[in-house]
Amino acid sequence: MEQIKKTAQYTIFKKNSGRYAVKGRKGVKWVSGDDKVKILVDEQLVTLPEPKAAPAEAEAASEE
């Protein structure tokens, strides 16, 4: 793994697979889930997908 960025709160690594890993303060625990996503988005390493538009069938049914 390659170290990308180190701050006082966490360290970001890039795995050989291209994915990211985040280790917490002082290298004690790995960060996962929503906390990891928030850190990676704040550092502009990943972007969140845009929500999909509602299907056209649902709109037609609600108008009737």
C-alpha cells in the first residue's frame, strides 16, 4: 500500500487494487463505512454518484 496523505486524525493509503484505506489516529484502528466515505470525499479522492431520476412510469401513474 502507498501512503497518500497523513493528518493528525487519519492516514490515507491507496491499495494495489486502486481502492483506498483509511487508518485512524496513531494507526490504531481502520476507519470504514460512512466515516471513510466522508473523509475520502472531503479529500476529493472519490466522488459520490448522483441520485437516479425517478422512473417515468411512476410519474405517469401519479398524474392520473
